[in-house]
Amino acid sequence: MEKKDYNIFELMAVVAAREIEDGAFIYIGTGIPMLATSLAQNMHAPNIVPVFEAGGIAPQMPTLPLSVGCSRTTYRAIRTCDMPEIFEMAQLGVAHYAFLGGAQIDKYGNLNATVKGKYNAPEVRWPGSGGANAFGSLCWRTMIIMNHEKRRFVEKVDFITTPGYIDGPGARERAGLPPGTGPYRVFTDKALLDFEDKTKKMRLIGLLPGVTVEDVVESTGFELLIKDDLINVPPPTEEELRILREKVDPYRIVLSRGDQ
Amino acid sequence: MEKKDYNIFELMAVVAAREIEDGAFIYIGTGIPMLATSLAQNMHAPNIVPVFEAGGIAPQMPTLPLSVGCSRTTYRAIRTCDMPEIFEMAQLGVAHYAFLGGAQIDKYGNLNATVKGKYNAPEVRWPGSGGANAFGSLCWRTMIIMNHEKRRFVEKVDFITTPGYIDGPGARERAGLPPGTGPYRVFTDKALLDFEDKTKKMRLIGLLPGVTVEDVVESTGFELLIKDDLINVPPPTEEELRILREKVDPYRIVLSRGDQ
Amino acid sequence: MARASIEILDEGAGQIFSKITPNEFREHMREKVRNAWRDKRMDIKTAIKQFVHDGDYLTMGGVSFVRLSMAAVHEIIRQKKRNLNLAAGTRTYDFNLLLDAGCVKNIDCGYITGMEVFGIPYITRKRVEMMITSGEVGISEYDNASMAWRHKAAAMGIPFLPIRNMMGADAFKHSAAKKIRCPFTGEQLVLVPAIYADVCIIHVHRCDIYGNSQIEGALNEDLGKSKSAKKLIITTEKIIDTEEIRLSPDRTLIPCFYVDAVVKIPYGAHPNNMPGMYYVDIDHMNEYMAASRDPSGKAFEEYYEKYIFGVDNFDEYLETIGGKKRLEHLEDLEHLRVRE
Amino acid sequence: MARASIEILDEGAGQIFSKITPNEFREHMREKVRNAWRDKRMDIKTAIKQFVHDGDYLTMGGVSFVRLSMAAVHEIIRQKKRNLNLAAGTRTYDFNLLLDAGCVKNIDCGYITGMEVFGIPYITRKRVEMMITSGEVGISEYDNASMAWRHKAAAMGIPFLPIRNMMGADAFKHSAAKKIRCPFTGEQLVLVPAIYADVCIIHVHRCDIYGNSQIEGALNEDLGKSKSAKKLIITTEKIIDTEEIRLSPDRTLIPCFYVDAVVKIPYGAHPNNMPGMYYVDIDHMNEYMAASRDPSGKAFEEYYEKYIFGVDNFDEYLETIGGKKRLEHLEDLEHLRVRE
């Protein structure tokens, strides 16, 4: 399959989908996480539980939702509820995965969605946490999706909106967060990354098709760990693309945003 | 109207009903409280909100319920919910009245529904609080219904299941209970009583038809305050009895238990 | 940063009977939830055998004479489960049967032994009094609200809830609650510890094979209990298609990922009320209360022999209480087609 | 008795913007509830005039582009309410309008200015940045969960809730939360203060004249907000008979005794989604976003003039956005009869 046969959203959705195992309980936001989750559900993970922040549990989305609360997120759901109940599921340990984004990320997976520059005199003020802080703090594993740019992958985020491993091993637990939680994978337009177990530092584990280690290093604003046996992430299969395009997002509501 | 024209349940229901003002939010249990509330609703208080502990809000009871959770308590209700929500309404200050009973009461209106004798070697073990403690602690005004017997009206209850004024003025607030709450009226088969404002001690304010002050004093195990201008509680009117018998409890499910 | 503290003004001396911590519960749920979409149907014998163990902390759904899971209670008694710790916010008939059968070790008490308008069964009361005196049973004292909030705290994934009652009451001394001064308002508050249970049993009107459950009428403490037990057994009047669940998602009160077993048992709450389906069997309740009044205990033994030990399952029990004809009468009562 | 204490490990320096205490709220509710069965219908002008005051703490129902009470927001802007304190767990378009109109003084922030997939309106973002720098606006930092729990705490009648997130995050420092060691488990916990609001506005699918309200779809924080405001304005697509409410009491999410005003406004959430009725008006959202990108602010001013200041009421607004034809298209979209 030629590279031109898929766009970056299709690629990232496929890469993320492959990491979702059957039976997982997943909080999904709009955009790529929704593509990835729905693709996984249609491929190898029919028994997942997709959940939306505003109160939709395991809906059968007729088209992709525009927001985490719109009617597509509760369409033929198994339950509709309120937001405290949704977050309490995470607090109770029910939730395996959350997909998060952010404006900045650092080597410990801390995410900033609040402010660039000084807190009291912001260079840029972003919307703030939304559901991210709670999901990233309380779910077992946090999946992060971001564009791989030097200005986003920074040495230290200006503001920790959602703690990753904070400043290293054991820091989450010392801060008081539930043990055993934390960032698990970072999906970018260039690479697949995890957090090395001993240091809790971000580590390159796979390259997307056509990307080199140098590309990734150059797009990263901190010293990146690089795994020895680096994976060359296989491009989307015909089957993956077919399902994405025919079943998951036939009207290309989200997919079209990946066309460059 | 002759005394023989009504039984003691009818009389007590009428006396209690007269104390309920329109617009009141009332927790009701089974038995006389239900008769009283329903009578008031049909007489002078059409706009009350009757609520049941297990989750029934403002039902239209087709027949009198057997328990605080049975289907009669949610029949054509305006909302069904769970028990925490019901108690949270009381905690939030929404609830004006609760009707409580008990096995023992003392001069400060403390109620015992837990144990007679020593806690660890009970002479009698009763069921315990049920909803009483929370209702008596959190509702604005507690209405108490009891048989007037010396063994029940005691100097000091063996166990405070539901605090009244504990040991005198200011004691509830010192203990930490929400200010402005406490026992308001005691309805017995002999008398109508309140709690004198300065001392918070139980006070005789009215005599049921045919009862003398001496009868009441003799049936009370502590020194009872007696109001100067004692009311001779008027017997049930024809209208009150008609509504009780024709509308409130036409099958005499509860009323029949007052036949002696 | 400030190094202030919150004063603990008072502490009860009562025991905490469930030792399960929020973190332990989290680890458990992490694995359990993976089975959300498993077909969980089984019979009641298997469910009780597999999920209820001696020494467990047990919570039960329903309230007073409403929606009690009697088939499960009968089976627990027949399987002679022992040393159970029970949450007892407004328990009545179900709790009494377990107590009479010697299954109970400790009780978090809100309301026990009472049968509301029917009174207190004499033998059961006497037994409780003896067990308290001998120390054979442990009791911590609460009330229906604090018990409901303890279940709710657990369901919220937190170790306690602050509440505004229990103050000035003697139950506080026999509870595991703590009284503090609120660091925000300066008012006094009581903190009650969450109850994470080993197992919970709830009888519902209908659910699908995965356990997505709908309930009619008052919900009592069932929302909290369903989420705060390591194992959840749903007994149900009826099994419906998941497509039907999806037609009214606002009516699913227990989503499937909390559920471990789905057991179909029509009339499974008898002699209690199932709102919208069948009413309390008042005659049966009177029979039970009458048996409990024989001080020799013989009549009570006969009652248990006839209805629980002498039958093998709930279908047989239903025949014993009068079968189809009796049940239809209770349905007529519920729908006001006949008088009580 | 023990005289132990609970250590406060850390405290945020953020302000608490609502000064209403649980006891003050209790006193308020005591009187308010007496009006449970009053006919509460009025027009939106009267409701906003009577119940929303300068300096109030305001909470609003719905979430992101769903079920926002836009008619109320327009009217607040036209009546030039000032110095409002806003709860902002996932606010989008409604919040942005109030901010642009200069109505806002302080913000409890979970998510502000963002329009999810549509991006952040440029002018609004710039204005917030300037207001933060000048100190014109006060912000305390939370997240959607802690904000939802703050509303829930208030609705439960308690002054705080313990939660397990916010730890290790910088928002904590800019919040009024406190970190403690749990007196039951020894784990660290964060306590977040309850928010009792002066006024809350919620748009619902249907209610009766007393305010008994039904809502479809995701409920966001509306259960908590509806119970924790001194004044509650319900705007509704439709007014139904109380007899209809009584047919399905499990569907009444807001009982009448919390409600102060019932205002009928069909399509009252436009350009947002009303689940089961009409979909997001994407064209309108794009028009708004485009206007926000003109750095001179002129296009944005024109947008506000056209849709809010230039009209007298929401019916006129609905004509401006395309009237019946446009609204029918949004209904078709919602019901999947046409494509987006």
C-alpha cells in the first residue's frame, strides 16, 4: 500500500486503535480518539465500553459526535447519567483508558491545557482542564494524542493541567494520586511513544511510516529516550481503512480533517 | 358530637392534621402520620409536599401504604428517587416536618428506638433508628406521635436514638446539629404538647376531649411543664371525620387499628 | 504552605466491618469491568455458591417489604453461609431470615428485626438480645441516612462522606464515625466511612443478559450498593433484549459492567411487594409473625422447614405459598383490581 | 475521647467566589419550598429581571453545545447584568457571550472560552488574557470533575466533598481546595468546597407549570446545580400537564419545589443541540467563529448587534437565524433525515 492511500488522521486512528484491547472501558473525546475507539470496536475489540464525559455510556453513534455531550453520544446508549457519575466511575477504578490531548507535554507526560507563559500575565490562555485532569489522574492508563512539534514537546510544561509522572518515579503516588495510574502511550503524527518504566521518561518506541528517528528527535524539545528495538509501525491495512471509511466515519466528518 | 363517634386514631390524626400548614414539605411514615397528612391535604393544606423515605415524592396514594417504600408510596408520584436523595433534601433544609415515633421519650424530646436497659446487655432491643435520626436531626420541625404511658415518657431515655433538645437550650447547636431545628409537637392519645421555648422542656398545651391534667401528669414519668392557657382540643368535626373516612382511608386500613 | 489541621472533636468506638479499601476496590474493578459484555445468566444455586462466601460483607437491595431478593436469601440459608457481615439500613424480612438461620456475624445497623406495621418477630428479637449480650454478634450503630451515605461514598470512590446528622445521638459512640470541625465553614460535621462490600444482591424488574437493569418505584440504597460491591448478583423478574434497554437509556439504573451474575426468578421478591407487578402477601406475613410468637420456637422452626429447608428451589417455594392462583391475587392487589 | 486531628497537607490560594453557607442556604430553602405548587410561568424578561442580579453567583445547565439556555443568556446580556460570578465546568458558547458582553467578574474555571472542535474564538481569548493580566477578572482553577463535585456537594447539603484528583496539578494552587490525609485510610485526599449559587438557569425538554422537569440525553451537572441555587429558572421547550409528569415519575429530574420560574421558549437552545429535538446549527457556529477572527473586533460587534442587541426577544432572534425553515432543517439533522 502506498503512503498516499491514507491521511494522517486515518494513520493515527489506526495506530491508536491497535493499542486498545477487548473488554476495555474507555473515555473518549471528539476527533481521533473516537475514530480509534470505533475502529477497534469494529476490528478486534467488540466488547469495549465507550463512555462520554457528559453522561453517555456505550451509545451506538449514528454519526460521529461534535462534542462530548451532544445527542450522538447518548443515541441508543445503555445508560444516560450525569457528569459526577461519569467521573466517579474513574474514581472507582472502573475506567481503563482515557484519551487526552494538550497544548504542551513534557518528558514526564505532564500536560498543559491552561496557560502559556506566566499564570497571571498569560501569553496564551487556553480553555483549561475540562475533563482531562480527572481522567488523567483517575483512569488506569492515559493515552495522549498530540501533534509532534518542538513548541509542544517541551522540557517542562508552563502549567501542569493534568499530571503525568510529575517529576519522576513515585511522584504521582507521593502527590497522593491513586497508585498504578499514569500516562501509557503518546500517539503523534510522527511516532508512537511510551514511558520507560524505571525513569518514567517519555520514550520513542515506534516510527510511523516514512518517519526517521532524527525527524522525531528534532520535533521534540527535550531529550527523548529511544528504545533499542524500535518498531516500524506498519501502515494501515486495507481492512483497517475500509472499516474506518465505510463504517466508522462514512461521511468523513472527522477523517476529512486529516486531509492535507 | 358524642365521644363514641370516633376512635383514638381518628382523634389523633385530626389533632395532628390541624398543626400542618399549607405549603409544608413533610416526611411521612406509615400509620397516623399518613392519616394526618392526607387529612390536612384534603382540608386546609392542598399544597403540601408529602415525601417517603425510600424515594417517593408527592404520590397520589390509591390506598394507604404498608411501608415507607411500597408501591403505594410512588404511585403517580412527581418523582421517584433513591434514599440518599431523600435524606439530602432534609440536609439541604428543604424539609419542614417529619413525623417520628419511639419507644421512649424524655422531657427534652430525646427519642429512644434502640435499646431498653444496658446497651451491651439489653432488656429489650428495638429495631434502631431507621430514618428517624436523620429526619429528627435535619428537618426544621419534628412532630412526635406516641402513646402516653409512664414507661414511655421517662426522665431520661436509656439511649438517644434521635436527639431532641438533648440536655437543654443550645445543646443541639453545641452538638453540631443544624441550628433552628428540633422537636415541635408531641401528639399522644391524651394530650397535645410542645417544648417551652426558654427551657426546651416538654410542656402540656392541650388536653384531648375527656382527659384531665391529672390523667396526663400521671401518665408522664417526668415533671411536665403545663401551659397557663391550656387548650381543650376540640373533638373532630363532622367534616374532618367524613374526609378521614370517605377520602383518606375508606377501607379503614389504618383507622381500624384505632378501634378499641 | 499552611500546616493547619482539622480537629477531630470526637470518635465513635464502633468497629468497621468491611476491610476493603478504595485502592483495593479499584484494583478489583479494573479486572471485573472487562467482563461487561459477558452473558452472565446462571441459576441461583450457582450464583450464591460462586459469589457468596463465609465471612463476606453482604449488601442487599430493596427496602422494608419491597423488592427483596428472597430467592437469594433462601439459597444463602440452604447453603449454610456463615459469619456474614450485613449492611442493615432498613432491613426487614430478608435480614430476619438470615439472622434466624445463624448466617450473621456482624451488623452495621440502621434498622433491624422490625417488620414496620407488623411489629417485631418475638423469637428474632430474643435471639438478637442474647447474641448481643453474649457478644456472638457485633453491632455498629448508624441510621438509615448515614448507612445510605456510607454506600454512596463507596460508589463515589471516596473513603468517607461528611454528613450533618448523628451528632448528639448515642449511636455515634457505637459507630466508626468521627466528628470534625469543617475547615471551610467552621461548623461541626460527622464523617462516616464508606462501605465497600464483598457481594451485593439486588432484585430488579428486568435486565438483559449482561445485567443492564431497570427498576420501578422507590430505589432505596440500590444505586450506591450496586456500584460498591466486588461481586453483584442481579436477580430479575424478566430478561429483556439489550435492544429494549437501548430504547430508554435513562431507565438503566445499573449498567452491565458492575454485574457478575444475572439470575431470572419470576416472583423472586415474594412475600414482598414488587412495584407495578405484585403486592405484599399480607397473609403470609401474618403467618410468619404468628409463628414467631410461639416462645418455644417450634412454630418458627416449622415455618422455616416448610418454606425454605423443605423445598429445593424458589419455584417449589412458590407452589407452597399457593402457586399461580395466589400470585395472581397479589397481582390483582397491586393493580387495585381487588381490595386488600 | 480521642483528640486527634487531620493534617492539612496543602491549601490552594484561590478564592471562593460564592459566600453562601450551607446554613444560610437551609434558611432560604425553608421559605422557598412553600411555593412548590405555585404556577411559576412568566416571560424571560421578567424572570431575568426578578432573579438575576449584579454580583450574583450564576450556574447554567447543559454542556458544550448541548441544551444551553440561550434565550436566558441573551436576556442577561440585554439587561446588562454586571459582575457575575460564573461556575464554568465545560462552558462554551453561553459563557463566551456573557464574557464578551462584559457581564463576568469571577470564574470558577473548569473549561472556558473553548468551542471544542470549532476552536477558541480569537477575540474572546484575547479579552480573557487581558482581563487576567489587568486583574479585571478573578479566576480560581478547577477541572470539570471537581466543579461537578462542588455542585454535587452543595446539592447534598454538605460544605465539601473529598475527591482523588487535583493532586500534583498546578490548578490546586489556584483553587480553594485543601489536601488532607484521610483519617480512615491514611491516603491523601483533596477537599473541594461546595458551591451554593444565587441563581441557576437550566433549559429542559418539558416541564409542568410548577417546574417538574424532564430532560433527555446527557445530564452534565444539572442535577447538582438545580438543587444548589437559591433561585432556579427553568426555560423549557414545552409545557406539559402534571398528569403527564405523574405517568413516569422516574423521569422527573428536577422536582417543582426547587423551581422559581418556568419560561416556555421553543428552540431556546439554538444554535446548540437539544437531544432528540434539533441538532447543532453548525453554519451558525461557523459564522460566530469567523466573526471572532476579525482582530479589529468589528465583525464580532456586528454579530452581537445582529443576533442579540438588534432583536427584542428570542422569537425575533429565531427569525434572524433563518426562522422555521432553518429550524426544521436542524430537526431533520437531529433525526438523521438529512446529512450534516
